[in-house]
Amino acid sequence: MNLALQRGVSELKWNSSGIDEFISKARADVSVVDELVKKMKDNVKKMQDMMAKWVTVPLFERKNKCVPPEDLEQTHQSLVAPKLEDIRNHGKEIHKMMKDTAENIKPDKKSATWIAYVDYVNGLVIEGITKGIVASMSYLSDQISIAYNKQHPMIPPMFDIKVDLRDREVVFDPSIGCNSKGSGIRDILQNVMNDFISIAIMMNRLDTNSGDYLVEIKDQFELFGSIQVISNHFQDIESATNEFINQYKDKEFLWKETLEENFQAFLDTGVDPRE
């Protein structure tokens, strides 16, 4: 387009000969460029519309009933798989649109201009992935927030957890934190968050057509913030559950001490060991 308009900028005047031919040719060239720019903008808009869906549909769903932790995890896996597959298909569509753009403008793919354009779209993809992950993180954050659950008292608890007596200790089954079996509540929530982050590996990079966006995503400050909020909420849960366990402290002699031990101590001292 710049070449087509150059004569009009540097040579021609309104009364120059051949002005009509110049205008006709320049208009045709500018129209071609205009159509290409519209095509590029339309493709970018379609990409952004696809990625916007990653924000509106969280990768985790809270059910309207309390379930055992293992059931929640299994249900989550069955629900998250098709959603991640949709994101994978969106990634393929984004690659097709980039190919469509390239086929229309026929760029020198080693030129600085084309590399800069690919980098621009690449940045949009990183932004879309980050927003998608953070949206799911924010949803999960609300679900495990004590304050949020108090504000929504009609929502049932997420997990059905038992209190059990093991080796003379009152414990939760499964454990609130991590455990060696990977079945603790923190283990399950960490697996759920890993599923969110896996959005970053659902599509190949645009700049290399291979690899993924995991490195860039892990460097996003917004993601760090959302993970920290979830961690803070979980610490609140651990503190509250520890308080629940501690209410049995003054009665722990009932299960920590045997009848034989108490009776022998009474025989030895004549004093009730509980006093």
C-alpha cells in the first residue's frame, strides 16, 4: 500500500496527467490491503472469543450435596476431561486461523514484521490462558473460603469427612492435609489446581508450532496471587479443623489411658490419676 501511494505523496498533483489511472490503481491496492487487515482482525477476534469461554466455564464444579472426598475427585475428573478437550480443540482452531492469515497475506515468515505479529498473537494466547486458569482458581478459592460459605449458608459442605480414633489419636479420615496415599483434602485440591494449570499444555505454541506455554504461565504474577489466596483459605480450614479436634483434649484420657494403667496407678499411689 505504501508503494502504491508513494507517487501521490512525492510526485503527483491534482492536475497531473494520469491522475485518474493512479487513483484507480491506488484504490484497488488499498482495498486489497483493507480486506487483508479485516481478515487479520476477524481472526484475532475469533481467537479472543474462544479464549473468553475459558473464563466463563470454570474447570471445577461444586455439587449441591456433600460427598466423600474420593467421590468428589472422581466426579471432577469425569467433568474436567471434556472441558480440557474443548480447550485443546480451540487451540487447534487458533492455529488454523493463524495459518489462514498467513495464506492470505503470504508473508516472509523470517521477516521482523511477521515475527512481531506472531509474537503479538502469542501474547494474546498467553493472556487468554492466564485468565482461564485464574478464573477457575478464583472459583475454587470461593468454594473453600470460610467467609464465602458463611455468606451462603444454603450451600452444603463440599466434603463428607469422618472423625476417627487411630493409635489413641483423634484424626480426620481422610486427613485434612497431605498424606502418603495422596488422598488428603490438600492433595485433592492440589490435583484440581494442577488440572487448571494444564490449560497451558493443551495447545502447541504459535511461535514454534511445538512445545507449550507452561513456562510463561508459571511466571504470571496474577497466577501466583490466586494460588496464594487458595493457600491462605486452606490454612484457615486447617486452623478451624484443629480447633475442632482440640475440643476433645480434656477427654483424651478416655482413649489414651487403659483401665489397667489407671488401676495400677491407683494401687501404687492411692490417687485417682485423672485428678
